[in-house]
Amino acid sequence: MSAVLAAAGRIDIQQVSISLGQGAQAFEAVQGLECQIQPGEFVCILGPSGCGKSTLLGALAGHLQPRSGRLLVDGQPVRGPSPQRGMVFQQHTLFPWRTVRDNVAFGLKMHGMPKAERQAAADEMLALVGLEGFAERWPDQLSGGMQQRVEIARVLINRPQLLLMDEPFGALDALTRLKMQELLLEIWTRIRTTLVFVTHDIDEALFLADRLLVMSPRPGRIIEDLRLDFARPRTSELVTRFEFTRLKRHCLELLRHEEGRQLPRLDPLGLPLEHSRPRFAI
């Protein structure tokens, strides 16, 4: 899967509002979302719990329909699920009665691909995620991180134009999580599909993304759109750099923002303005 998919995967979110629940229990989850995501971009969505991050991802996957506005992928309205919009959740959805190879190849089986071809494609995907030699294992014989690798391979085998990830590493320990982040960047560098990644972890968002969308508390709105110019390839050393910690502090202030207060802003150097002014003792 070395082909670059840069020509596909554009997302247009045009004044999208989404409501959840029925009748008196209904509430607005996200409100007036407006942004464009270019083909091949790696975008992280960051926000407090309950702000509608996963709701937006579910709408992009085709599982939810907006109450108002338009949601387009490559110029076409999203009207339902599609293999071209692959979804990876926090908990894997592998079939425990199928081997690793058969789990990865399942989508191709549903499309009628002959057994030899789909198994060869599955082995290619397993090599991509670093699981050569595990094709005949059962899911419960793998660690949590390895199970998520299989889940990613199962989605990527459909060669999606858009990869959607909903806190996929949230249940992993810190070291495994870092390894999975580095692996994801390596995979994305090779396939360059558009990737939208939901997280509530600031370090994870800043480490992974080209671009960071920060959402407000419910109803979720996009309150910041940050371009992250850290050089690639990225290593764990990045999180210790001064520029990284400045942006992390700014994101913390955005997440702590209360309605009615002026949003914190960055100066040209990336330092929040309220911290960039000199303070004098009186």
C-alpha cells in the first residue's frame, strides 16, 4: 500500500450542527462547525469530555446526520457509512473466533475477493503495522497495543480516503501509547490518507498533527485552529522542546476557557499574549 492517496480525502464542514437524543431529552451536541480539511492532512480534534468530538467523528463516518449544515467528503454529502471512511475506536472490534489474518481480510471477503488474494493483502497490511509472524494468532493472544495494530490494518486494507480515529490509544499504558503514536506517524507518512484523530490528550495532539482543532464545551464549537509546523519525522524528543510546551500551555488555557471571557491568543512567537507581556511589581 505504497500509493499516495493525496488526490482524495478533502473534507468540507459547512455550518454543521448536530443534535442527540429525542423529544425532551434532545440536546445540541455541536453547533455551527465550519472548517475545511485538505487531502492528506493529519488533523487532531481536541476538547473537553462531552464537547462533541466523537459526535463529529460519527457524523463523518456516516453514523449520524447533522441537524443543519452540510458535511462533504470529496464534494459529496456524507449519507451513510462507507469503507472509504474507515473508523478505529478506542476498544478494538476484532472477531475473537477469527485469526488475526482473517480479521484483517474480513472486509475483502465481504466484497467477494478470492481467498488467496485477500490473505496476501492481509499479510501486506500486517507487515505495514509490524505484525509479521502473528497472522495465525487469535486476538486474545495479543497485547492491547497489538490488537489495535490489527484493528488499524483491518481498516487500512480497504484503502480508505479518510481514516477516522476515536481516541484509539486511550486505553493503553503510557509507553505503549507512545510507541503506537510513532507507529501511526510512520504508517501515515507512507499512505498519506486524510486522518482525523480525536483525543483529549494535549501532548498526543501536538505530537501527531499537522493541524489542531480545539473545541469548546458543549455545544461544541471550534474555538482555535492551530497549524503545527514541527518538522517531520517526529520523535519523542519533541515533547521536551520549548515551542511544544508553549503551545501546550496555550491549549490548556483554551480548554479551561469559560463562556463570556476573551479567548487566549498566541503572539507571532506562539506565546500566549497574557504571558508575553512583562509584569511589574507595584
